[in-house]
Amino acid sequence: MVADRPNIILVTLDDARVDDMRFMPNVQRLIVRAGTEFSEASVSYPLCCPSRASILTGQYAHNHGLLHNKYPAGSYRKWVETGVNRSTFPVWLQQSGYHTVMVGKFLNGYEDYARRHDGPKDPGWSSWKATVNTYNYRNLAIRHRPGDLVSYQGQYGTDMLSDIAVRVVDRQASSPDPFFLWLSYVAPHGGAPPQPDDPAPLPTPNVADRDRGTFAHLGDVRSPAFDEADVASKPSHIRELPRIDTDLAARIRQVRKQRVESLQAVDRGIGRLVDALRRTGQLDNTVVIFTSDHGFSLGEHRRPHGKMLPYREVLNVPLYIRGPGFPSGRVLTQRVSMSIDIAPTILDLAGVAAPHELDGVSLCDMVRNPGPDTRPLLVEAWRPNGSPLYAGLRTSQYLYVEYPATGEVELYDMLRDPHQLYSRHDDAEYLTTRHELAAELAATRDHRSD
């Protein structure tokens, strides 16, 4: 056991984009500028349940086996039935003496499973406060273990989660044991109840009363990929999409506005959390990791909304870390995979060794010795029936993707074309590169961690 081990707080958003972060002043002041930014962080699988399972295990989805949000390919039920939940970093942290606390959204399907099994507590958690009615911002309930199901009807869910997190920090100030807290917000994911200005049928979050209308000035997404004009080089699922007309663009703009407004309550929560750490004398010995499970499409490549896409706005995520070992004002441009690198990083901070091989690497090592950007990073996605949707590879220059069902391929030179407007898979200039990436993808995809 390592003496004076730090407290560790992991804060996750749901569906948040990198370009949402500039509208969160507390996050910018207390996390970004006070810590290290990983500007090229991405996820390996842009879907909630597989991404969160990768965070917990440090493994790609094809290794941990949760391939979708829905059962039998994925969901909390599969998480339990396969026993993957017994091989996670919270289990190893708790065994090493950490007090571990789960607050907020866990894995998709927990709500249904909890109804049938009296709301179990996942292994590895000293205190379990997972949400039920997760996507209802005004009617959250929490399955407390130890404790009972508690309804927070009428309270704004984001504020309630922040309240609980602050109480955790206050209580742990008098404990000799270090703590790990996963504070898992729902915002800016779409959710109930509906509000009068919702641009149906597009998904929007419920916005706190004090924040409604505060970002009415926001315009369209500022990206050349918005309503992409020429999609001839794209796969069929993009080529079949119509252009975004004036009415749809206005509705997407409203979605963007409400998403940013919903994040203001999170931003206030971050301010309260850091203040509680400072007030209780724990801030200097606490590492705070701030990220999102994946991004979200807002009209890029003609997709009005959604994820499960191998595109920048969906794959790239905010990732900021403040605390011991992470210099303030530092920006690391090396590519990292948030999905698989979080677990090794937390274990490294805690001085705990995983009992088996993980797919990710510790970001502590990267901060100490950035080194060359040579690691290939896998991107992957599956259909609800467990059949592969796509598999791809991100390198320092390229993103290469294969769609097994259709035989289609995408290849982007991310240095020349960072917005992925022109796939080069049929360009003679890139033929050798395509063959090399296909071989490297096969080797990476077939690798099985123990």
C-alpha cells in the first residue's frame, strides 16, 4: 500500500462535445487552466454502455464483451451475467484500501435490472448511489446501497447529484483512507420532461429554470462538416441522407443551445465540488479527471443528431486532469484513448497493479514522458444483435474504417482534412497507406487482452 495516496474524482458527462466546454467557466478556471488538457483525446466506441465499460475495465469493447446498450449484445445485465463487473478498477481500488463511491448514471440497463433484482450494488463500491429514472431531469431516483431507493421528485437532477458529491467530500475529510468518487452526470444527454421550446423530434436535455434562454444567441455549429455538401466519398449511410434545410438547421441550433444551457448546472456543481475540496483541506491531494463518455453529432456530415459514428465530433472528447502529477496550464497533443486509458491512469495514481493485462496506458506516464505519437488506437462499434457495424484505426495521421456488412471503407488524412470531408480510400496516392492500415487494423482488432 502506498502512503499518502491521492483522492481521485472522475467526473463524466454524457454526450458532451469538446466545443461545449468553452461555455463552462468553472471547468475552464478550476480544471482546465489548473491542470493538464489532453487535446487529442478520443473514445474507442462512441456509445454509452460500451464506453463506460471500457472506462471501468481499461479494455476495448471486443475484449470486455459489452458491445451495445441493449441486451444480449450489451447492457448492465450482460455486465453481471458475464462476470466482467468483478474485474474493474473500483474492485482493485477497494481491495487496496480506497473508499469507493458511485454517484449518478452507471451502465445502461441498470434500471430494468434493478427492478427485477432489488437494485444490487456492483462489486467494488463502498457506497453505491446509482440513478433510476436516469433520463428524467426532474424525477431522478437513487438506489442507495447501503440504504434504500430514494425519490428526488421535483429536484433538478444535476443539482441533486452535485449535492451528494459535496456531502461525500465533506464526510471523507475526517477519514484516514483515500477515496475514489465517480460523479456521473446525465447532462447534456436528451431527457424528460419535455419543455415548450424543445425542437421535436430531436433529443434535448431538460434545462434548469434559471438557465433557460441564457444562450439564445448561439448560432450553428462552426464546422465545414456541418451540412456537408459533397458526400460522394462517404459510405452509403451518409450518402442517403438529405441536405439540412433551413427549418432543420434552426432546430439543430435550438438543440445546441439547450445542451449548453443544461451544462451550466454541471458547471456550478464543479465549482461547489472544488470549493468543498479546498474548504476541507483535501484539494492539494486530490486528482480530478473531467471527461465525457463520447461526443455527439449536431449536423455534421448531414447527421442532425446521434453517435455511433467514426467522425471527429463524435469520437473526440474533452479530457482534463488537475491534481498532483498534472502540471497546470499544460496541453498534451499526443493522441490518447479516454475509454481505455482512464483505468490504468487511476490505478497508477493509487499505486495499484491490475491483475491482468489492460489495453490502455497510464496518462501519468505520458505526462512524465510524452514521447512520439505512434500508438495505433482502435475505434469500433456493433449492432444491437452483436454483429459488427464498423472497425477502424486512428494513427498520428490517418483514420481508417471498414464496414464489414457492406464492404465499404473510409480513409481520412487527418492532417490535411481534419473535418473528414474527403475519404481517400479510392485515391491512388493513398493505396499503399490503405493496405498498411488494413493490416494494422486486423492485428489490433484481433489482439485479446487477458
